[in-house]
Amino acid sequence: MKHIINYIIVNCFIAICILGCGETSPSKSNVLDSAVDKKILWEMGGHLPAQTGMDKNIGTAGLLYGTLDNKYIVVGGGANFPYESVLNGGLKKSYSDIYMLEDKNGSLEVVEHINWENELGYGASVTTKDGIYYLGGSTNPEADDDILFITLKNGKLNVEKIGDLPFTLQNGLAVERNGKLYIAGGAKGNGNSSGLYEYDLTSKEIKELSPIPAEAVRMQMVGQILNDNIYIFSGVGSIAYTDGYKYDFANDTWTKVSDVILNGEKLTVAGGNSIKLNDKEMLIMGGVNKEIFDDAVAKLGTLQGRELANFRDHYFRMDPYEFKFNSNILIYNADTDSFRSIGESPFDPNAGAALVLLNNKVYSINGEIKAGVRTDKMFVGTIFEK
């Protein structure tokens, strides 16, 4: 942990030197362009405060997230194990808390903290110019198909239910295009995990489109709209996937694209998150390690008695670094259909974190750093031209 802190301090010093030595900080309009070779300088942005009724926030995964008014970062909900560890049979708890944060010189400060009427976690978040949509993702079965819309009203957070999905939704992906939401993958109440659906925000009508190829179950994938196609990568079922596909809106068809490959090696980014940098590129952070994940799922599902107890004791006592979550900060380019790394995360790589882009800054908030353990930390990364 000491070397991570030192790394962040050094990066903060570098960032200060760059900004203080007469060099202009790159604006969003150029540094995010696909022609720019990028780097990210990270600093610690603080800790997310305790949820209502809790003494401390130990961090959550599966958060609601987005931005408002090109100024505020919104995160909320999520789940953790606050009372007992997973190894000791601890129960997962979700939260109704929603925080509005503002970046004050690299420190994320709480502007407002409210509570929604239902607990939130593992829904699909979509930021648009009008506000943040949050689909499904509730421990309340009656609210697990809700479509929520989060906006600013008279400078305050405003949350309203604007519709219902015809199925419950957990661990799915959603994007917005031309006033319509596209919902892909996830654990759906209708059993159609690989299904893709189009929800019209004006008419409130929904229709089923062509399903994602290859796997009947696909959850916790990453994806964005690039070059006016939906690109999705990875995800999990009984194993973690490494594949990728793009969806053509005009023809309602899917086409195979590159697997997640870095330096000739296939990776999974299942459980990670992504942000759209420009029309051609998305940035991806986090995700589980395929070998360790696949092995754990198989053994936890098949071992019995003493063998199972021994494996659980070993697995849940492993340190975060032993889980080998993806530490590469990846950029996928749709024009070249390829991945590249722009560096490694200086903090514990995670799964289920909130990942948000605001101007030329990336915010990584909370997330799981090992099975059953979250972090309450928030990190701020400034994108510069390399």
C-alpha cells in the first residue's frame, strides 16, 4: 500500500509542476481526441461519507453514477458486507443514499446527500445532456424494473420514476441514442440475459432487438456507442468472457469485433467499467482476472464438505493483489478495432466501481478490490497529452 501512496504523491507533484510551469492544461476538446496520445495523472480525491444510519462507509460496488450540469458527479446505492465478512457468512446490504459531489481542486466534496425511497445497486446508469437515467437495480422486487431519472431542480437533486421495464434488471448495460435507451445483457427477470431492448423515452414503448451473439448469459460487460454502433466487450456467465461485438442500428445486426487483447494476450474486463472519450474510443478500467474467476466459480459450485470449506477459507482470505484484477487502463479504438494500454492503475484495481468522465478528468469511485471487500476511496485522474 505504501508504494501506491508514494506513486500517487509523485503523480500529484508532476501534475502540479505541469500546471504551474506555464504549460496550458489541455481542454476537453483536444485532449480527448482520438489523435492525441494520452496519459492520466492520478490523485486521491477523498473518501465517500457514511450512508444514513451507518457509522462509516466501507465502500460499495455496483453504484449508480453519472454527471449533472457538466459540473457535478453523482454516485449512490451500491452494496457491501458491513456486518460480517463473506467468509463468516455475512449478508450483502444495499443502500438508498445518493451523493452529489463537486471537484474542488482535486478533492471531491459532498454538495448534497439524499436518500431514495428504495435501495439501489447493480442497475444500469446512463448520463445524457438532460440528466442521469438509472434502470432496474433495486433489492425491492417492486422497484427492480424502475426507470429513474435524476436531474437538478432549483439546484437540488431531483429523483423521479419515469417508467417501468417489462422485466427486472441487474448487472446489465444501457446506452442512449436519439431519445431511446438501449438495454443489453444482465440478469433480466424474463430470463433473456443476452437480449437487447430499445426503450423509447417519449412513447414509453419497448421493443426487442437482435440478441448479443455467442452466450445465453452475459452480465457485467462494458460498452459504449462508437461510430454510431454499440460496442460491447467481455462479461460473465459461468465463466468470464473476452469477446467483443458491435451492433448496427440500421440493420439490427451484430458483428464480431476484436477480443480484448493486449500484447497478444486475451483479457477479460468483466466487472470493469468504461467511459466514452470521443466518437471512436472508449476507456476501460478494472475487471476480474479470468483464470482466477473461472476457477473460483467452478470450485465454489462443485466442491463439497471439507474441500469446499478449505477453498473458501483460502479464497476469501487472499489479499487484493492475489486476485490479479485488471490494472491496465485500456483504450479501445473502433477505427483500428484494437486495444492499447496508457498505463496501469496506481491504486488497487477494482470491479463494480463508478467510472465517470467530466471534461478532461476521470473519476473512479469505490468498487470491489477483492471478493467481498470494497474500498471507500475516490480517485481523480487528469488526462493529459503524453
